[in-house]
Amino acid sequence: MKKRILIPLLILAAVIIAIIIYSLVPNGESAVQLTTKVEKGNFEVVVAVTGELRAQNSTEIRGPSELRSQNLRIRSIKIQNLIPEGTVVDSGDWVATLDRSEADNSLKDISDELEKDESQFLKTQLDTTIQLRQLRNDLINLKFNMEEMEIALEQSKFEPPATIRQATINLDKATRAYEQAENNYALKVAQSKANMTEVGINLTKQKRRKMEMESVLKNFDIKAPSSGMVIYHREWNGQKRTVGSEINTWDLTVAELPDLSTLASRTYVNEIDISKLKVGQKVKIGVDAFPDKSYTGVVSEVANIGEQLPNADAKVFEVNINIYERDPILRPSMTTSNKIVTKEFPDVLFIPLETVHSNDSLTYVYTRKGNKKVVVLGESNENSIIVEQGLSEGEEILISVPEEPEKYSYSGLELMQIIKERKAEEAKKMEEMKDNSKKREKKPSANAKQNFNPQGRRQGK
């Protein structure tokens, strides 16, 4: 009998409780609708980017500097062996070995050229000796001939005048031939000296090339210039330089020894957000490997020119962030999450971004009391947005769109004019920026006006 009375009473109590809960929810809204309150406090506008730790200062471990010599003509050399990244080394410890194959081939070619130059030097020396000896013999014979002509002239003094004249002419010819031969001999000596100098220079150059190459080959085992932790060097495309990578004459770096006492985070910011950044802005830094750790830093450098990273479509700008704290657990190449504070607003109202809704002319929120309340908004960050007008601290609003939003009536429509004025100002600023950009594109540079005429000819000052 008691059970028959108890069951209807329990059912009646459940119905009453359901009616009470339903009556507490305005406009029949679902009881599970999530809400939040308008908060008041300090608000930060941040640009969130991912970065990578690197040392602000590091010592480069380089290949032999002699590779830059123009005499060797080596363009690039592969790394044959390399110590594992992260190894701690002392000064003078082995770090890497370069591939000798190309250098050995170059040394063989240099040796072959040296033999040719030595042979050419000897040949030129012998040819010069033979030619000068022949010329000296010719000079002696011409001198004897000249003396014979002098004797003939002396003996013809009692002969007829014609005979004397003939003897005089013969003597003049012999004298002139001797003098010409003397001059030719002097020229030939000078020419021979020049030839010997030329082949001697070539021979000396080849000897020097061979000595330099032999000296370079002795330094193909790369040693650490100081103690520290070895970190692989990154090339221009962001790839690490490892075994099989090439070093070249303009970049001889094999690896690096970073100074772990001063670390920085290198990151890349897209072209939309780069205008918000400047040197000196505060940064909140996290390290993915240690989520419970946090650090602070400052923007130390913002690139003026963008670049396109591999496998990326948009242009980005490099930004360097110096880290204030020192922590022995931090290592280069660790991934960081950086929040760059671009603006700070003290003591303002703000709400989550997902609570804000809009149509063509209004921005509004759904309130706990059953209204679509018009709001005037300000700056935002990745999670929240500032409310300048329309809400008060602690006011409760819905996080998402309710089940029957058409039952919510608008309030705060008097703020529509402010919103329209804001939008008009933003549109005007955008139009001015476009006009200025077009003017800069059309306007020729001052140097172009000064130095060139319409036909493209250079103008003098």
C-alpha cells in the first residue's frame, strides 16, 4: 500500500522540479546552454607565432680557409663524416672530415700541369741557348767579314777610283750588316729573357698551387676551435648541413658552437601581422618540450624585407626575440610558442570572441536575460575582444547561438550610429591606403628624374 502511494508522489515531484527549472530558463532556452560573464581587467593584444631557439652568439666551425684561394679552383666539397649533433667537445677535438676525392683529382691535375710547365721551362731554356749561340757565331763571322772588307779597301788605294769605290761600298755593307746583327742580338736577348720570365712565372704558379693543395688536404679533418656543444649549421633554405651536404668557398661553415648563455627565438611572421611588430615589444615565451615552463623576452630585430620559405606560398618576415632568462635545460632548435604583446589596455571590459555575432550593420551578443544586445567592440587578441560600449562587468552572456534565436529581441539599438561611423572611418582609411599605394607606384624616383631623360639617355649634372 505504501509503494502505491510513494510512486505517484515521486513522479509528481519530478514534474514539479522540471517545471521550476524550465521556468528559470528565459524563452524556453535549453537548460544546458553555456554562459560566461563579462570580465574587466588588463587586456593584451598579441601576435602568436611559433619559433625556434638559437644562440645569439656562436662560434663557427669552418673548413680550411685556403679553399678560397683562386689558385685551387675548387667550387664545393662534401662532408664525408660529421660528429652527432649535440655532442660536447673540447678545443682541438675532431668534428668532421671532408671528402678528399675532388681535391685529390685537383692535386693530380695540378701535378700534371706542373710537369708540363717544367718541361716547357726546360724546352724554352734550351731553345734560347741554341738561338743565342747561333746569333753570337753569326756576329763573329760578320765581324770577320767587316775586317776583310777593311783590308781590301786598304789594299785598293793604288787601284783605279772605281775599284776603290767598290771596296768602300763593300766595307759599308759589311759594317751595316754587323751593326744590324748586333741590334738583333740585343733584341733577341731581351725577347728570350721575357720568354724565360713567362715560363718561369707559370712554373712558380703551378708549384705554389701544388703546395697550397697539399696544405689544404692536411686540414680536411676539421677540429673544434673551442669547447662547446656542436650544433649543425642551417643553410639558406633552412635545411641542416649534415653528412653528404656541401660546403663552398663563400660558406665554409661545417657546424657551430653556440653560446648557450644567451638564447633567442627566431620566428617568421606573415605579411598581415608584421606591421604590428616593432623592436622593444615584450614577448611571452613557452617551450613545447617543457609546457610547464614560461619565459619572457623582447623583440630585438624585425626584418624589413620579406622572404618565401620552402614549401610555402605566402611571404614572411624574420623576427628575432631575445630571451631574458637563462635555463640549462634549453637547447638550440627547440620549438617555442611566442606571444608578442603589440598593445596593452589597462582596466577594460572584454568577452570571448565566440560570444560575438554580427550581421551587415550590427554586432551583438546573446544575453542570459533573453536579449540580443548591440555592442561596440575594440581591439582583439586570439581569444577575446574589448567591449567599449553595450555591456557591464559581470553581465552574463551566452557563449553560442541559442536554439531559438528569433525569440531574442534587440536592445541597445542606439549604438547603431556609433558602429556605422566606425565602419565608415575604417573604409576611408582603407581607401586612403590604396590611393597612397597607387601614387607610390606611379611616382618615379628622384634619381630617375635627375639622371634620365624620357628617351632613356643619361643626363649630366
